[in-house]
Amino acid sequence: MEDQIINRVANSPLKTFDLEDYYHSGARQVLDIAPWLFNGIILKEKDFRFFVKEHNWADYEGKNVAIVCSVDAIIPNWAYMLVAINLEPYANMLVYGDLSDLENALFMQALTKVNLLDFQDAKIVVKGCGSHPVPGFAYVEITRLLRPVASSIMFGEPCSTVPLYKRRNK
């Protein structure tokens, strides 16, 4: 009888959770309102409203947009709200903050769609590497979501995992 090579990883009960599957591939863009400020530091309502009215919002069609002000200025909250009102019909996703905040929001939106019942009592490996950048936020969030339902959670690849959590038997 010849020695057969058995793929124990393929035959294991492990379920792989790949956060890259939840990566939104759409374009990311920062909308900096600093150029719309008087002398680069003061928001004058009339001028600001003019810039908002004249801005080509269609340039953001289908994009994921982070709204920021790159200068140290006091910006009233209504100004960001006005930008959001005009941006919302065009953008896929918009957030107040930088590209990191945008990435976190995209993953949060995607992870809310995970059917946790698919992972009930499962031994889960959260895949740890890939070709798209996955923020630390996404790893923490999926761990928070999976821990109540999983029997165990590991990090890495099925052939080489770091154990993180194992449910205690009651």
C-alpha cells in the first residue's frame, strides 16, 4: 500500500473568514474644504455656500469620499452637513474624517451584512494576509462579531494559525 498524502487542512472543520472578501474596491477620495475658506482659515457663510453651489458634485459619482478640513480652522458642523447633503446623491459612501475613517466605515458597512449564523459553533480562522489593505479596525470588529457564536477563533492561515479564543464548556 502506497503512502497517500492527505490534506489535513482541506479535511479539517475549520472555516476561513477572509476580510478581503469584504473590501470595497471603489475609488477613495478626500474632499478637503480648506480651499473654500476665506484667507484659508475663516468660513464666511455666503462665500462657502457659493463654493458648495458651484462645485461639480458629479465628479464624486460612485466614489467613497472622506470630508476633511486640512487647516486648523473652526468649522461649524452645519458646513460639513451642507457638504454631505450635496455629496450624498453621488457618492457611494461619505464620512467625516480622513481615509482611515473612510476605510473603517466601508468595512463596518460590509461586516454588518455577515450572517453570523453561518459561523455558529464553528472553528474559525480569520485570514491574515492578502493583496488589499485591511485596517486593524476590521480585525477587531469581526472578532467582536464572531466571538459570541464561534467555538474558537484563530488568526492566520489554516496550515499555520495563532489561537485567540476557545469557548469554555459549561
